[in-house]
Amino acid sequence: MTVDPIARLTLLFARLPGVGEKTAQRLAFYVLKSPAEYASDLAQALLLLRQEVRLCSQCCNLTAQDPCAICKDPLRDARMICVVESVPDLLAVERTREFRGRYHVLHGALSPLDGIGPDQIKLKELLARLHGTGPDESVQEVIIATDPTVEGEATALYITRLVKPHGIRVTRIAQGLPSGADLEYADQITLSRAISGRREL
Amino acid sequence: MTVDPIARLTLLFARLPGVGEKTAQRLAFYVLKSPAEYASDLAQALLLLRQEVRLCSQCCNLTAQDPCAICKDPLRDARMICVVESVPDLLAVERTREFRGRYHVLHGALSPLDGIGPDQIKLKELLARLHGTGPDESVQEVIIATDPTVEGEATALYITRLVKPHGIRVTRIAQGLPSGADLEYADQITLSRAISGRREL
């Protein structure tokens, strides 16, 4: 570690994604100019983060308390499970305020080329929830909200094959043009999926 | 403070300049995925920053040891003092490797409208260095490297009036077109200063 405290903090900030050397230096000087509580609050939050955060034993969401706030909430519909690849994906779905069911976080997507098979993601845990006799035995629909990428699609297909035979409805979030997009500039795959996924008006 | 450790860290990251809510969340998840040492190193660096960093009693640079590394370095020319507004400005000059003298950091620029007069910046300290009998009595040139803004220019003028009568050479860093610029798109002030500041070839 560098001896100079500013250089040391700059170096550590520069390891954050999207933060270059100049930005890191600006951040370090910002901390220096802020009230002393800011630096100590941030330091404490960093230390507690790794200590407190664990996986929810039900949905594999990251949480300080097990089960997580969503799994514990009696107002959330236990009959629907939205399957996502990551916790930021879960938070993105939450921000829409569109979904009032529960989640399951896979912590990845199937990618055999990268050595990520069914055992490397939280698939067992999902199947246990659906087939078990726990609080989730009432699941009626699994909404697969993995990314619309090769890995996400493969994962969606894999889950569908495992879940559907058990009489549970499996749905996939829609693909199409993003809101505000221009047809002229849409890529072929997106446009063709938007057409095949057209809905009656 | 929020109870959820991720939300709490996200909130604190979002207070950094140029970091929005989404970026802050991405940073928090990056910390969560990094080796545990990263979070603890960063936390420690933050705590030590405010404890260790003080002003150099000679040049007002931020430093962990007084005097700072530059003031202590016997290879730096004590006959030249480069006056800058801030420590990032000092570091910018250092990066050029063009200047081998000493510095003086004003920690601001004169701005009467914002209530920043000569007493609010480190001007007294500069004058004490020039007129005192300390290690700086040999100063022969003061290079004013304040920003080419209204405040920076006013500060430069003010310092010139105070220092010049004492027989010390006062210079100002050049203003003109930045390297790689296009004359066609240069603003009027910059171009007129580039012309008035022309040099013999």
C-alpha cells in the first residue's frame, strides 16, 4: 500500500468499475472536503456490507435478514415467482412496481462455454421451492425474466423443460422494441421478435 | 441510515460527484463481489484519509507528513514558487514533469461576490514565505498558475501587486490555443489571447 493517504484512496477508488485515474482522484478530494462523517459513514458501510449481507434461504436474494424482506412480506403474492439472473435485475423489476409476487435469483445464467452449468447457478434451489412442501407449494406461475441473450434464453428454455411437466405455468417476459425507440434503427432480431410477439388491440 | 446494507452503501456512493443512483448501485455490487480485502482496504483508506492528511506548513499542500514531500525534496529548486488554486491543480502541474521548483496552494481564488477575499485563501502564508527569513528567502520567481477565469485572473493580479515591489519576478502561465485545437472553433477570448501572447520563432 502506498504511504500517501490520498494516493492510496485514489488507487482503491480507481479499481471501481467505470472509475478512471482522474475520476478516482476527484472522488478522493471530494471525500477530503466533505464533513468527516461522510468518510467514516462510507467506511462503516463498506465494512458492514460484507459482514451483514448473505443469501436469502428462500429466493437467494442478497439480504441482511433471512428470509429477505420480499419473501417475508405477507402482501406479496406467493403464487408467482419471477426468476432473474442477478440482484440488480431483481431491483430493476422492483422499480417498475409492476410485479407483486416473489423472486428467485439464479446468480448467473447457463453458459457451458464458460463452464457455468445447472449446478453453478441457483437452479436446485428454485426446483426445491417448486417441488417442496414449504411455503411455496402454492406456486402457479414462474415468470422467467432472464436477459434476452444467448445465455439468458438457454436458461429460460432449460427452466421451462424442468418446471412445465409439474403443471406450473411458465411465462417469459416480452421482447420487442424499447419504449421511445425508432423502428428504422431497430436491429433485425429485436424487430422480428417484436413482430412475432405482436398482440391483439 | 437505512438498515439494508446494500441500500446504505448505494446511498453513500451516490453522494460522490458524478455518481448517480444506478452507478452507485453498480459500485455497491462490485464491492460485494470483490474479495473481502477490497472493502476493508477501502474502508481503512477512508478512515485514515481524514486522520492523516493535513496542510504542509510551508506550501499548504495536502500531506501526511509536514513538510510535504515536495518541500522536503532537496532536488527541487527553492528559488521558484508555482502558485496554484488547489491540490488537483498542483498534481496537474506535477504530471507535466516540466516544473522542478516548489509550490504554494491557495485553496481558492479571490471572488468577492462569493465572500472570498484575501483572508479566505492562503495568501498570508505565501507572503510570509517570500518576506520571511525561512528556507524560502531565496525565492527569485513566482509563477502564477491560477485558472484563466475571472477569479483566477483577479487573484493573479492581486498577487502580482503584492509581490513585485519586493523585487521578485512574477510570471503568469501562458494562455492560448490548447494542443490539437482547431483555430476555426476557438472562442474569441482564447484566440485573441493566443495572438497577443505570440512568441518569436
